[in-house]
Amino acid sequence: MNDLYSVIKRPLITEKNSVLGEQNTYCFEVVRNANKIEIRQAVEALFEGVKVKSVNTTAVKGQERRVSKRSARMGRSADTKKAFVTLKEGTIDFYGGAQG
């Protein structure tokens, strides 16, 4: 991957990940062929003042979904990849509330 801005798709904000945020660990959905080095470089480039301590990744299989209510055809949602990024220093504010 040449473009570090295309490595991270979006942050995953859930209740469980909010608890991890208190421990300086943040969760992102990343492209499936990204490696840990690219994820580290992308996080440090996107969020200034942040140093990454470690990156853990996991591949998530897509779930089977019903295509329509009337037919018995089944489809699949896409496979994804998650990255859990632990920071040495700095924090990431996803909500970006108004300062004033």
C-alpha cells in the first residue's frame, strides 16, 4: 500500500471499544491486505501527536444473510479486518466536541 490514508477505513466505535479507549487501545476497520507496519504508520500520520506502542489485527469472516424474505437464498456480508492499536503517548478524540 502506497497511500497511508487508504489503509484505515473507519474507527469502530462500540461500547466495548469505548472501554478499551480508557486503556489507550483503539479499534479501526482496515483494508484486508494491510499489515501491522502500514497500520502503525497510517495511525501516526493521521492523528498528530500519537505514538503507537503495538498493533494487533484480526480477520473477521462475513456472516450469512438472507437475501429476501420470500426466497430461501442466502448471501454473505463482506469479510473485514480489525486492528487494535495501543498507544504509548497521546489520545485520539473521535467525537471532536466543540471547544469553547
